[in-house]
Amino acid sequence: MLLKNELYLSPPNSLNDIFDCKIPPNLSLLNTDKKRWEYAERIFNRSFKNLNKSNNIKNKLIEEYCDKLKNNIKKEQNLISQITLDTQNNMLGIISFSYNWKNNLMWSHYGDVHKGVCYGFNRVKLEKSKLFTCGGSVCYSNHIPEINPLEAEKLETIALQAYYKSIDWKYEQEYRLVKIFDYNVENLNSEKRKVHIPNDYISEIILGNNFPDKEIKKILTIANKKNIKVYKTEKEEKSFRLSKIQIN
């Protein structure tokens, strides 16, 4: 991050929440023959667009799939859930931030028990950079949102899938940026999952309370060349809170 100004866009299956970005379309919402036919027709047109089939054959295939949606919905739901997961893992890139650098739990969980580093970014510049498809605050809820299969390809629907998490994670106060690739990015180490940002997108560097003293000089040398402010956290005397002091 500091040497190359490099951000990594993670696939959903590498996130630490087993529900995160794993909300498939709910096929039970296709509760009429008309809805089932419309959905089946879309599936057929997308899957077999290069095949030259007569209308009679096409309608027969759609009819058979509608029958499956009506009479064997559990099996079809399992299939679409797996397809959704595979598609999102290959075509979504996610980077997570927090609005709150002071959170003690965050430092313990993600900051190597206060031995790590917290980078502060200019959110407006990141959003306007056109490096990402969308950005916003994560919504925390006790309920999984229902995804309408007929609206599954809309950007708003992808936002529902990518920005909803369990209320258990509310303490993270997460903000995330999402990139939708127009090609499959299966390899976790693919260069396509990396984006590079200018120096002025990094607003500050905050070193943890237990950050190794011998490494501070290295950080300061790089940060000063890039004109980035560096802080170190310290424990407040009369509360369980953190504050920060500038050290360059």
C-alpha cells in the first residue's frame, strides 16, 4: 500500500463473513406463470443466444424450465445460488474501509493487535476516480434482503447483495468500494484486481499503539517523500478510548 499506492479488490469468497455478498435471487418470488415465463425466457435468451432454434423449440424449452420452477423450486434455487456465487466471485472486486479509526476492536481484529497500520483515504477522490463501479456505506440488518430474480442484473440489485451484512458487524462502521469487472477474474493474484492511486488519495497514516519502534523511521521516510501525515495512537488516561498524535 505505502510503497506502490496499491489497493486490492477482493473476491467475495475471500471475505471473512460467510454471508457477505452471498445473497442469491429468491426464486419463490416468481409466484405466477407470467413471472416464471419472463424469467425463463431471459435465461434462455442469455444462455442460448448463439443457437438458432425455432420458436416452437424455444417455447418448449422455456415451458419445461417453468415447470421446474413451479414443481422443483428447491433444486432450482440451489442451482441459481451456486451460479450466483460463482459469477460474483469471478466478476466482483471489493475493498472495505471503516469510518472509525478509533475502534479498539478493529485494531485488535484487523490491525495485528495494535501492531499494525491504519491508512486514511480521501473518500471523495476515490469515488470520483472512476476506478470503481460504486461505493457506499454498508447496511446492517437482522434480515437478508430479498432479491427479485427479474431484477437480478440491475446495479441496484448488485448493491443490495454487496452492501448488506448482519447486524453483528455493525461495530465495523464499514464503507466499501465495489468494482464490477466486465470479464472473469478468477485468479486471486491477478493484476486486474489491483488498482493504483495517486499520493494525495492517502490522507494519513496511523500507526498502532504497539507498532514496532524500529520500523517507524522507514514509514516516516516514505511518508515524508509523499507528503502524507503520520500519526501514532495512544491510550487516553481516563477512558477506554484511543487518540492520536502526529509524529512527522
